[in-house]
Amino acid sequence: MTQAPLSIGHLARETGCKVQTIRYYEDIGLMPAPLRSAGNQRRYGPAHVARLAFIRHSRELGFSLDAIRELLSLADDPDQPCDAADRIARAQLAAVETRLARLQALKLELERMVACCQGGRIAECRVIEVLADHNECLHKDHTAPIREGSVDTPPSDAPR
């Protein structure tokens, strides 16, 4: 890890995280406030790099910002039992398994829909028929998993 203090731009490049995201993580308290130079420029050290890496990896695994906040709090007190961290990870695993089951049902329904399409006119198009009437679906349990950042939900780490 780099020992010299990093500017926010250098921290962003080193970690692959956007400058705006780093500022946001500071604003919501996930990242500690950095030291400031005489010119009031942010200066980050190795602890900031490590913490940002922890946050990014946690986000890649789908953990919510609240779960990450709790995991960081646990990591900041290494002598306590890891029961809470295990509980958070198990809850995330269960959520991923639920999303996978829903995605599998979506895949099966889409495969069936596409296979039934004869490539004729829209008036007889099976794809359009099924999309227009949910009762035409074989699997009623294929509601699309809601993803952060989808049309329906803003990303949880988006500035508010």
C-alpha cells in the first residue's frame, strides 16, 4: 500500500472508486474524514485505502450500506465475537439465494415465451401475449428481483 498521503483523485484511481462516491461515503460516515493539507486538500492514508477496499468489496457482494456500516463497526472492534458478522453474511446469502431462485424462474419463463414465438405477426406473437397477460405465464413466482439502481429503486449509495 502507498505510504505517502493521497489526494482524493489518487485514492479514486488506486481503488477504482469514483471521487463522488468517496465524498458520499465520507458524508454518510462510512469513510472517516481525511486529514487536510495546508491548502485544505483532502489527504488519505493507508487506512483509508483499506477501508474503501472493504466497502467496495462488500458492495460487490451486494451488502447494503447499513450492513456495511454494521460490519465496519464490528471490524473496528476486533476482540468481540463474530456472531453478528456471521448473521449479516447469512442474511445476505439468503437474499442472494432468493434472488437466484427468482432469476431462475424468470429465465424459464423467458425461454418458454421465446420458444413459443412463431415469428409471425405481432397479432399472434406469443411474447406480446404473455407480457400482456400474467395469467399466460407458467411460473407465477418470477417477479423480477428489484435491483438497486433499477428504474424502480435508486441506488442506496446515491447522493440524496
